[in-house]
Amino acid sequence: MTELEDVLCCPICHGELKKEVPIDTQGKKREGKVGGEEKSRSSHLNCVECGRWFPLFQGIPMMLPDHQMNLKGEELNTMFQNPPGIAQRRTKRMAWYYDTPRKVGGIEEGCREDFGYGDLDGWVLDIGAGDRQALESLERVDQYVSIDVIPRDRPTVVADAHALPFSERTFDGVIARAVLEHVEDEQKVVSEVSRILKPGGLFMFSAPFIYPIHDAVDHHRFTIYSLRSLADRHDFEIMRITSTGGYFGLLAQHVYFGLRMIRDHIDTRFERKPLLRKVLRFFTDLTGMVIYFPFYLLRPLDGVYREMARNVQGRIPFVKGYGGVFRKRE
Ligand SMILES: [Zn+2]
């Protein structure tokens, strides 16, 4: 049976890796393409092709293509935090504002067959796995491998999606939930996914179109056209593309997102003036409800709106985001 060690390779040259035990530090410096602090080096992975080495951080292989980043370990967690001013905690009270457009959605392209993560089997790679939410729906999987650029949630491997440290044709399925918008070069990432998938393997992803700029870095938005071209350029056949969101739901959502920022600001700015904070929050919520409510009431028309748009334009212009299932060509 294949083990993770057998498929893990150098993210740069795809050379084989050898696990090496700690070497003594009495002036024995290794000759390699990459230098580094020799003294702190414990057990590590060594590329037999190019000589680069990759440390283990609390047992997690650090396989980022940038050697200096691999040495940062814990520090990476803080490097990829949200910028200041973006609150981490959310107020429950406004939960009913959230996610309304998700209720409307449908197939934009491909078959009507209901694909879900549950359809994946064999070896599955979860890119940008975070706290591994996808794992709950994976039932038939032999090996689940998660990667992330930070070690915080203890991924199987710390890796960068632009340079995956896996041999070609390793995986039967790849998941990228809300990841493609955050990578610098989405073409490179999808070509890497294509490389490591077996022929016939499935790539399941979601990506936003009308959605506020979010998280530490946010590079792209996608449309039905960019998704088609991604599939085409990287040897995939489109099994299905779904979209969520409708006109009124999206308007409602944006009232919510805008107000949430104002609310977060009030909470931080007037932390020590509870009375003033309460008054300001009250007026923010009141304004929010007055603007929000008409759109909220009109949401049931979003299904009709989507049908109409499809008939008139042959496409749906107001989309919150897409979900895709691509299949690697044989
Ligand atoms: Zn190498």
C-alpha cells in the first residue's frame, strides 16, 4: 500500500526525498543549494535530486518552496493573520443578515447529477484545508491529505498550492474550498492540481464572484468564463458548475457586509465607552434593518430573476459564487 512518504516529493524539482537523522553540529556544514541555520537542524527531508532540505516542524513536513519560510515554523501563523481592523469575532445578533443568497442557486453548466465531497474516494488532497471542514463529508476515502501555508491547524503537510510537493498522478480527488481567490497565480495552482491528479480524478472547488475582499490576502474573482477557460487550459472536462446568489439576496448581503464593518469599528473604537457604544450600535442596526428589510423580503423573487436572466442573456450576471467539479481528462 502506498504511504504518504512514497508520494511526497521536492516542491521545486519533484525529486525524491530522503529522511535524514540529525547530523552533528560540530562544524559539519552541509553543501547544498540552500544554506540556512545548521545548528537548529533536527531531523529533516532531503531532496536527492537538487540537494534542498525541508525541516519538520512538530512532525509536520515544511514543504514551502521558499526555504526561509520553512524555517519560520510558528511565526508563519502570525504572518498570515487578517490585517488589523478586521474583527475575528462576530456578533450572533446579526446572524440572520448573513448568507441569504445561498438559498438560491443552480446548475450553470454540465449535468444535473448531484456531486458532493462524499463522491470522492481513494486519495484525496484538501488544499487550504484550515480546520478540515470537508473531512466530515468524506466517507469513502483511503487517505486524506491536508495542506496549508501555515501549521496552525496541523495540516498533514505545510505546502504552497503553486508548488505542490507531490508526485504526478497521485490523487483521485482534490478539494479547494474558497482557495482559488486567495492564490497569487490561479493558473499555476490549477496546473499543479492537474499534474497531481490521476486521469479521471475529480477537482472540486468553490470560488466567489460578488463577495467583499476578505482574509489576509485576496487576489481574484471568477466568472463562468474564467472557470471554463481554467478547465480548458489545464486538461479538465467540466462535469458541473453551479452558481449561488440572486439579485436581491446579493443587495441584502452587501447591506449586511457594509454594516458589519461599521459595527466592528464601533466595537473597537468605543470599547471603553459602553453607553456610547450601545447608542451607536442601536442606530447602526436600525439603519441596517431599514435598508436591508425590503431586499430581504424580495429574496423569494431571486429564483425568478435567475430564470429570467438565463432566458434573456443566456447567463446569470449576479452571482455570489461558483462551485465546480472538473474531471481530469484520461
Ligand atoms: Zn529538489
